[in-house]
Amino acid sequence: MKKILTFALLLCGIAAGAQNLEGTFTQAKTLKISGRVIKSEGTISFTAPDQLAMLYTKPDGDYFIIDGPYLRMDLRGVAMDINRENNKSIKVESNAIIYGLAGKYKEIAEELDADCTVSDNKDGGKHVVIKVRKVKPKGYSGMELDYLKNGTLKRMVLEEFGGISTEYLIKAK
């Protein structure tokens, strides 16, 4: 009986960690100073805890990939390959994105040293607002997250201290 219980608990643990999302996204980056909006779109694939691939179709060829400890991206011709473990600010910002996709908004608030407010939205899901407590030279000043009733992220807004706001609208398959 003890072996069966242990096996059942192991299976539950595996299932709980197997969160994933496949779909499409649109991105609207707004520059506060000019009001200019830069639009992009593509496909998204996420597997918890730390596998994310955003492959852009507009502009074609851009990508943003988190592969465990690595962040790989090519955005508008600027390619980077970064070990997230060696760069605290990149780790915190990329964790905020993957935690948002996984519904771990309390972990985001903790890592960003932020306040977190959660309310119900009209469709039975959750609306989450995260605001950083102290002004910093760079990074996220806040986030806004909207989840469907089933816990799937449908909207993420990343606010940066520099005045850039990026909204992602996600449609899961």
C-alpha cells in the first residue's frame, strides 16, 4: 500500500510540473516618450518550469528563447546568448515572464520586491497587478496579468522603469 501511495504522489508531482502552453501571440511595445507603438506577432511554446520559445513571424526570424539557464534572442537583428545564472537582472526579468506564464504571480512579486493585487475578472479568471516598491535604474516597474478561468495566461503587460510598456495577447491552441 505504501508503494502505491508513493507512486501516486510521484505521478501527481509530475503532472503538477507539466504545465504547458502552445499558441500564438501579438505584441505591442509602446515607447512612452514618443508614443510610438511597435507591433509584432508569432508563435509561443511554454513548458514549465523554464522552457519558452517565442518565434516571431512579424518580424520574421526574430526569436526569444528561455532554455533553462540560457536566454537566447534575436530581436530586430540584435542577437544575444546569455547565461541567466550569471546575470541577476536578466534572470529576474526572464523569471517574471516564465512565472507569469505558469501562474506564479506571488513568486514574481517576491523576486521583484513588489506588491501584488489579485482580483476576479468578468470571465471567471484572475486579474493580477504587480507594482515594484522601490524605483530602480532598470528592469520592470510593474506587470499586469490576465488569466482565463482555467489558469491560462491570456494577457501580460510588462512596464519598464525607462517608460516602455509591452503588451502580449496570447491565444492558446
